[in-house]
Amino acid sequence: MPTTLPPFVSAADLEALQERAAAGELELAIADVRWYLDGRSGRDAFHAGHLPGAVFVDLDEWLAAAPSAAEGRHPLPDPERFARGMAEAGIGDGTTVVAYDDAGGVIAARLVWMLRTLGRDAAVLDGGITAWPGELAAGAALAARAGRHRTEATFTAAPWPASALASIDETQQRAADGTAIVLDARTADRYAGETEPVDARAGHIPGARNLSVRDHVAADGRLRALDELRARFASVGVEGAAGEAPEVIAYCGSGVTACHELLVLEHAGLGRGRLFAGSWSQYAADPARPLATGS
């Protein structure tokens, strides 16, 4: 289903959406989706300071199923569980969502990709929490405010569209035969197999091409200019207008930051790719599957 919001919005865009929400023209939710691979608490970061009116969305609780070797570290959650998480966050069927983090949007992109895949209006706040020009809010007052919304929101569960996903077998095969461009969104050292901090084996899927999402973001935490982003995609063979560009399948370590790859792909006018949700954490856990190393 089509969405009317672009995949990324600026702080000025968010303020305009807030004005429309205040005028009763739309329902707006601001979602804080901070999460850290090193084990720090996103919820603690939220309570230390967040955008006014924001609600915390726990990635591990609502945006992923339980981890397993068979499915990876962050499998997509059951649609009913996702719907429950959205409803508890005050996000309903007609709610426009702007999500942010403090990592250039690569974590918040998971929620935004999930919502957009279901045809909901959602966008990443470009620049994240540091892009907000005003004062940050404290956590205690917000918790009560969010609690009042929880009984009001109705979010209808819907299956994840098969057209938005690629299986482990298809991803492996199409990377090998070149019938799709399979993008590994991790950092270059993890792609090359020089380091692997969390998953079972180091390396990448043979035939996959490296395009780190971290390098889509400039030093100020905002996306690079469109011409730079398009040049980055062109460097790995992804170019042409939407509908003409090659088919893209994206993966990362656990299926979170690959969502940012797909949103930037859409932002650059190169169409919507597909997500290999299990990503390297699922692939590397199977010793029978071949891997490649090096750049």
C-alpha cells in the first residue's frame, strides 16, 4: 500500500506535522527507538531526555521476536505482537509516526520500515535526537501521558507482505547467481570478516556487496546529500529510476540496520528493495552455508 510521508523528514517537517496535529488534521506519534548493541538501555536513555511528547518503543520487546539460531537475533515479530506494541505506544491505525534514535536513524529505521511495509505513514527524523532544536523532556511526566493513550489506540494486525521479504535460501542463491543485488549493510570490517563481535562466524554471503548504512550518514548525524547517496548506490551497481533499478535484497547483522538501507534506497528514488530479516545472524549460525571474506 502507498504511503504519503517520505521515508525521512527534517526537524522542520516534524514541527509542521505537530502543528497539523494540534489543529486536528492528523494523529501524530513521535517514537523514540534507541537501542544499543553493547547492552546499554535505550529506555534509560529515553528517561534521561527525549523529544517532548515522544513515547519509547522497545525494539527487543515489540519490533522483534525471540532470538534463535534458526531465525536470527531479531526476527520479525508476530503481527499480533507488533500490533499490541503499537497500541500500547498510542499508535493506532490512522496514526502518522515519526521515529528517531541517536545513531543516525539506523535503529529507528526498523520501526519505520515495518510500518511503511504495512502501508502506514511513518518516517525517520533525519539527524535524530540531536536535530531537535528545542529542550528535551524528562521521562516521568511522559510515562503518565503515554499511559492515557494506551487504552485509546487500535492497531489492526496484518501479515508481513511476502513481497517485502526474502528468505535465507533465496538471498543466498540470488547473491550467488547475480539475479539480484544483495547488499550487506554492515561496516566494512564485519563484511570482510576481519571482526565479528556477536555472530557465529565472520564474513559475508558469497556474492553480496558491501554498502554500510553508517556511511550514508554524515558526521552531524544527518543523511548525506542525495547525489552522494545515489553515487554510493551506483558504486555497487544500483542505479536507474524506480522500476528500472536492479532488484535489491538487503541484510545486516540481525535485520535492523538493513531497514535503513532500504529506506535510503527509497529516499534516493531507486525503488523499494526487500529485507532478508534473519540476516547474517541467521546465515552464520548454519555451518553448512558457505561464506566469503575480504573486500
